[in-house]
Amino acid sequence: MMAKLHFSLVAPERELFSGDVDQVDAPGVDGDFGVFLGHEPFMTVLRSGRVVIRDGATQKVFQIEGGFADVTPESFTLLAEKASEAV
């Protein structure tokens, strides 16, 4: 089994997603970015937009309204001001 990136999406009310995935795309203030396992560590502020979680052939989409991202080579934690699963 290939190693995966651990991703957590947390809103003030609750954790909306936690799991091991292939890739996460998020809306940074300086532009959209994608994170894979082994990514260089960084932190950034997020703007409102879509977060796309990709795992194999499946994907989940969440809408966020601002927040903060903390990326390490093994994990990505997204703290959203507001978030909901997109329909």
C-alpha cells in the first residue's frame, strides 16, 4: 500500500473530515495550491473557496470561508472559519 497524506478539516463547530488521502487542493490567499505526501512544510492564510480532497477515483468537495493551513511532509491541517460539504 502506498503511503498517503493525512488530512484534517476542522471548523469551529466540529471536525468535518479526517483521513488519509492522495491530494488536497485549497484556496490560498496567494492562489490555489495542491498538497501531496512529502510536501515542503508551510503555513498560509486561506481565502474563501473550494477545498477538493482526492483519494484514488473519489473526491469530496467542501466550501470554506477563510481559515488557516498548516502543511508538513506527512499531514495537512486546515482550520476553517466556516466550512460545509459542497453539494
